[in-house]
Amino acid sequence: MIVLDGILYAAAFIGAGAIVAWLAGPVFALPAWILALFCLYFFRDPDRAIPAGPVAVSPADGKVVAVKAESPSLLRVSIFLNVFDVHVNRAPIAGAIRDVRYQQGRFHVASREECSEANEQNIVTVDGDGTSVVFKQIAGLIARRIVFRKKPGDLVAAGERVGLIKFGSRVDVLFGPEWEILVQPGMHVAGGSSILARRRDREQPHGA
């Protein structure tokens, strides 16, 4: 499956390439057609198997670049998405969208630590099953467009598609003390299917 944005971008590049090919020849149209193929690849949206149980799944594909204390009661997991990762974002837990807050900022390289606070970002809070999880869609040096398709009050399932960030970016996830973090820096995660954390105060289903 491909996100509609990718189809539209690809169609524009194909059209531009067709015009260039008609005016100057097919060889000169190759860059536009290559960009069209890249857009279709970049905006791919594969189905994922969502884990069951009292767990939080990754909101994004990418590499875990930090697991650290954000405050005495919050742990932050930071995930860097390069231009080859799937950029569709997913809800980390099931629940209700309590808050969506846009914050203007800079466009530093998204792998840098200061991006968590300094960069332009969309901050989303999800409440569910007696807990709250916050995740941030953070723009990067190239990524200048954050898309979030839900609004406060909407119900989401764990791993449900909620938006995307266009071209290289970062997602931070904030967990309270009731969560046990299961990932570490250097690990690669897949949005919707990789487990980032498990509830300490909930039992796993038998056989999970």
C-alpha cells in the first residue's frame, strides 16, 4: 500500500518527465522518473502485525538513538527515521487522543539530541487503560511537513495509523514509571509491530 501523498508526488514527477521527454528526449526525463519511483518507495505503507497485551508499540520505523530520563518520572525513547524508513506513524497504545499540540521550532538534523526540544514538532498525548503515553512527531533537516490525522477525543487502536512525517525525521515517546522499557540504543524498530515497553502493573495473557 502507498500513502496518497506519494501517489500524487509520483504523478507530478511522471507528468513533468513526460513533458521533458517530449521536448528534449527520454534521457533528460530520467531524473524526474527516478524521483517518481523514489516517492512511491518512500511513501510505502506496509501492513503490520500488532502485538497483543499490555505493551506499547513503536510509533515509527527507524533506529533507537536514545533511551534516557526526561524527568524523575519520565523515560524517553527516541527513534531516528532516515529517508529509507517507512514514515507512516502509528499510535503506541490504544486509547483516546487527549491532546494534540503543535510547537514551532528549528530544523536541526533529527538524530541530534537537542532536536527533542528545539525542533518543530507535534506533541500527542494518548490516554488508555489507566496510563498516558506522549509521542512527538519531530521534523528534521529535510522533513518540513508533519501530518497528524486525528484530533482530541478520537479513539485509536494500538498500532493504528495516525499520520506521517515527510522525509527524514524523529519520533520521541515518553513513558511513565509504570512502563518497563524493552529497547536500547542501536536497535532498529518497526512501527506498529516492535514493542518499545511493557506495563509493569498488568499481567501478560497466557502464552504471550
